[in-house]
Amino acid sequence: MESMRGTVAQLVAARWGDHRPGLWFEERTLTHHEVAAGAAARAALLAELLPPGAEPHIGVLLDNTPEYPMWLSAAALAGAAVAGINPTRRGPELARDILHTECRILVTEPAHLPLLTGLELPGVRLLVTGTEEYDDLLAPFADAEPDHSRAAPEDRLLLYFTSGSTGAPKAAICSQGRLAAAGASLVGRFGVGADDVHYVCMPMFHGNAVIADWAPALVAGAGVALRRRFSASGFLADVRGYRATYFTYVGRAIQYLLATEPRPDDRNHPLRLGFGTEAGAVDAAAFERRFGVRLVEGYGSSEGGAAIQWTPGTPAGAVGRAAPGLVVLDPETGKECPPALFDASGRLLNGDAAIGELVNRGPNPFEGYWRNPGAEAERRRDGGYWTGDLFCRDADGFLYFTGRTDDRLRVDGENLAAAMIENILARYDGAAAAAAVAVYAVPDPVTGDQVMAAIAGTFDPAAFVRFLAAQPDLGTKMAPRFVRVVERMPVTATNKIHRALLRREGFRCAGPVWWRPPRGAGVPEADPGRRGRASRSHERPFTGAPPGTRTPDPLIKSQLL
């Protein structure tokens, strides 16, 4: 198999002479050979432009256009590395990403030039695709052929920024050997073949699109269809037009697809598999019912330090069985957490003790962060790789994702996980229409946290109270104290819910917020007849804005409902 050759450069060179259609973008079709030729020309240009002695790093600030995979391939041939630059970053943050990764060349397109206006980027040469100057630079290398001899498996190929809720994003390193191996692993796992077409609709500056979608296509010699930016409304038309069979997703992409208007021909397409993360069991089942496509939920830390594979027999809600070396540890004591215990309804009975951080004590391919020893030390400690993700593990060794370490809530002395509460609230009919729920902590006035939920869609306070009371797996401390109603959930560039923003705004936000008075606190003056009534947690009603909010009238009703 080609993956045994060890480098992405060899995989690129193997497509030379392959005249099958290999890349589709809007109205353009390129053969595999044409893509390899374009990569060879760009690799030759790099040899001319990269300053001697400089780090061979190229910043790529592009949408998903054919230039993106050709520059990835060119970097592989040249023994260089691509830093994927996020176009949603602005000003000093954008400049920081480019300069931190020591990019000597920045490849962009005319649409993104306004983002660079006024930025100080000393020593960075700008290449603007689609311009006459750009074409003139490439013209002398039109006859170049791909030469993989300059590349080695250990050569850096990707510097991709991991999204985080605190601090500047970290640039994770991925070598040619690791990317080729990851692609080969997915080819074997999903049976990807040369006749498949991979639909790349997630942004290519993120590891998901490159590692889980482009790399297996390259290994198998499969075709690639590009979407400039993800579009829920354009998804099925693209899949049909490109005859796509495989796609990847991350964040809320599946929910956006489910929120589109159902059509009688929703199952009329060639798609057979979706692979990704964070869709959730409820939405994955709904997607298969509607579109007839199985979604495979996987887990893999962005940096490559740990991975979990789903296998037949995995219980509902679990990600998969723990491989040797994967353990769930208490972050404070470093001791292994006890097995998770569930009741008949699936409610976690001992979350306070069972939820901990997933740690890989076995071999892992984590290759570090670029120029960030402090972040590396946080990942590599006490003989393991600490993922920063919360899990619990049952007695049979199956792992259940419960959120990020900064998604942990501590309510009345009990540790709760945001992801588990979100999975329950996703059943609420009002949220299903807009397909978005987020749970996060807001400070309790005395100590610890209170649960807040953001719901995109319709919200009926009385119906929501009845819904909460009907959920057998919702613990009394898991019920939201605050509910924020939004038209659309704020998301990051990779379609993940922007929890850092939600946490930062809390209930002092410019939008409708409903709150549940604490037990025994009575109700507002608007309903003095019920003052002092202490109801059970699931039965206490929701009222308008909590004291101290800055929510503008008349968006918030002030009376108790």
C-alpha cells in the first residue's frame, strides 16, 4: 500500500500520470495528474522563494479552494510545513498567528486581503492567488515534476492551531509520517477506495479536514470535492453533483443539516458515511433516519495524543472501548477514577467520583507545539499525555465523553459535566427545531457554580419545566438555573459552540434570559400569592431576567410563568 512509503510527498508523487478526475471545485475539475503537477510547480517556486536558513514555513490564508490542497502537497514535496491561518481571526491576533509560526511566505486570495490591511508582518512575503503576478511567478515551473526525495517521515508538514477557551491558540505539529499513517488508518477502517469521492466542507486550516478527509483520500487515490465554506443548504446539492461518498464533520454541522427543511428526496444521494465528532447520539440517529447515512462518532485529540474507536457492541452514549494505556484520572489527585455507574434510564449515578480527565499512559504520536514548551509540559506530565477532555469509564471499559476540562461544573459540591446535560436537553422539542443547546457554568453567588443553558429556537418556560420533570436521567443538580434564548448559537470557525463567549457573557447578556429562583427563595413580587413556596428543582418555574441582568426590555417578561 502507498502509505508504507512513509511520507505524504510520496503519496503526492504517486498521483503523477493518474489522469482520472481527482479534484472538483465549483465548476472546475482537475485530474489527479494536474493536481500533482500544480504541487510540483509550487514546490519548485518554494525552493526559489524561501530564504536560506529560515524555517520552511508557509502560512495559508485561504478558503477551501484548489490552491489549498496544492500548497499542502507542495509543502510535502519541498520538505516544508503549512501553517493553517484562521480567516476569522482579526488584527493583532491574526498577525500573531502568522509571526508565531515564523511564516516567511503567506499565501492568500483577494477576498482575504482586507484582513491584512494595517498589519505589521516583517519578513513575510505575500502571494495572492488568482492574480497575474501570481501566475507569472508559477509560469517558469510549469514543467516541474514531483520529486519526493527531499522529504522524510519526520519532517514537519502541518502547524495547525488548536482552538482553546483561554490564551492564544497553540500550533500543534504534525509530521509527514504521522499524517500518512493517519490517512492509511482511516482507509483501512472505512474501506475507502480509489472510486470514492471525499467531500471536504470543513475548513482546511483545521486538522479535521486535512487529517480525517484529505489524507485518507490521498492514500487511497480517491477524489476530493471542495466546498469554499460549509453550507447546510448547499450540502445535498454538492453531494449529488460531485457524487460524494464520504465526508467529515465537527461541531454543530450535523445539527445545521438537520435544521434544513426536510424533502422527499433526502435519501437520493450516493453518500455512505460521515465521520466526525460532537454530533451527539440523538442527532446521529436523526441524521441516519432522515438521510440514510451512518455517522461514525470518533474521538481523537487534535494533537494526536489519544484516540478512541467505536466498535460494534459499544453501548449507546459511549464513544468506544478504552485501548491499553487510556485511563480516566482525577486531575487533582492523579488517581484513577472509579467505574461509572448508570441506572436503568442511563443516568450517571456517581459523576462526582467517576468523571475525570482522559490520560494516555501508553505510546502516542503527540509531536508537540511550535515554540510553546509550557503548553507541552501541561500535556506531558506524570508519565502520560493529558488530553484536557473529561470522560468516565464503565466497568466494561467503555468510555463516555463528558466535556472539556473547562466545561466541568461544580454545583452544591457535586461535579457535573456539561456534555451529559446537553445530551439530555437536546431532547427538548423547542431546541430540536434549531438544533442547538449549550450548557456552561455561571458563578453561584455563594460558592461554586450554577447551570446555565443556551437554547436556539422556541422557548416555552412552562413546557420546559414539564420537560425537565419528565427526564429520568436528569439529576436534581443538573437542571438549568438560567436559560438564555438565542436566534443562532454562537460558534467558532470550526462550527463548535463558542462556549468561552457564552461563559464570559453569563446571564448579563443582550438577549432573553429566563431564570429559576433558588429553592426556598420564593418568587418575585409579580406573584405575591405564591411567595415562599419551595418547589422541587424540576418543578420550579422560570421567570424573566434574573436580578442584576442588563437584558433590555421588552425582550424579557418580568412576571413569573
